Amino acid sequence: MENNKKGGGIIVEIRAGTGGEEAALFAKDLFRMYSKYAVSSGWQQKILDSKPTELGGLKEITFEVSGSNVFSKMKYEGGVHRVQRIPQTEKKGRIHTSTATVAILPKPKKAQIQIKPEEMRIDFFRASGPGGQYVNKRETAVRITHLPTGLVVTSQTERSQYQNKENALAILEAKLLEKKEEKDLEKLGQERKTQIKWAKRSEKIRTYNFPQNGITDHRAKKSWHNLEDIVEGKLGTVIKALTKKET
């Protein structure tokens, strides 16, 4: 993974977790936060796939971020993010707890992952929007199934069939690299596993408490009370605290 520290890129996957539509709105907030942080860091960003909801949230979004030190800064974001706030749809003013998961996948270099054409099944279909209605009359959306592993990836954000195929391939390569690294990790000692456990998606890493304007990172064991600034992309202080804890 260290080859992504100075440059290269990552693929970020955000999925709505528990909490229904509120979780999807939170997933959208996380995407916006990372997008603003990417801009302030001078990084480039490209959406590879997204599944919006009728109320403007995101069931899932996958995007690529490239630039200097992108992996070394963003690697801490992988895991379960929890939000506590009053949803827009809540009429009685009750605070709800919802979650979204974030996966940070290093983008493989060309020699790292090689997929043979016969290992893939590629299907084309019409892109759909919220509620399942078709938004494209042509079959430009792409679904790739990696036969040896059963991994399935899709892309429907572009109008071009070719571009969606390239996007889906980028997602697939990153997921295959993740699987390879997980296998390599199983061979490592317990001490090394502990050092890099932040990458596990199942671990609850951070709570965003809107009524208290606070954010708590459970790994750094630290809280900040400028939540509005942080969700607007000012993640630097949080990432700095996590970097300090790791070293």
C-alpha cells in the first residue's frame, strides 16, 4: 500500500448503512465532505458510479481521487461512520442514529493486477435513476462480473458505454487488489495486523453529533466541537491527530 503515499490514487466507496433514507443523506454528506477536502488539497476527483435516492441521498457512490499524498491522508477514513441528528423527515424532533461505511482502496499500478478477458463477463444495460426509472434510452451502463471471485461491479455515470466500462474496470481492479492484500495480511503477525486495523470496514471509527456540534474519532480518542467546519471539508485537524497516533 505504501506505493500510494507520494502520488497515484485511491478509489473511495461510500455506502449508506443502517437508517434508511437518513443514512443515504449522510452518505451524500460524507461524499461532499471528501470532495471539498480533495479540492482544498489540490487533488483530482472523478465519479465512477453512483446510486442516488429519490430524496437526494446516495445509496452508494464510488469515486477516484488522485494527487500527492492522497493515500497516506485518506487511509484513515475507512470504516463505519455514525451520525446522530434530527432527520429532515422527522416531525417530532427526535434524534436518529444512522451509519454509512467508507472503503479506501488504493488504485493498483498496471503491473499489480492483471485481469484476463476470459475471466470477465460484461453486460450492458440502461442506466436508471431514483425509483428505478430509466434515464437513458441506450444501454450505456456496464456490469462486470469477475468469474474467478464472483465480484460484481457496475458503472452508469457516463453517457459512453466505453467510458463506463473503463470506470467499472478501475473499480474491479481496486477490489481485486484489496482481496489480494487481505490474503497477504493473513500471513502477517498479530502485531502488524493491529497496526493496520483502521482499514477494516466493520470498525466504527467516528461519530458526528449534530445537536452538540461535535465529532468524535474513536481511534484517536479525541473530540472536536467544530462539526460544521469539518463536514465542509476541513478534515486536516482530524487527519493530523490520527497520523500522530499512528507514529
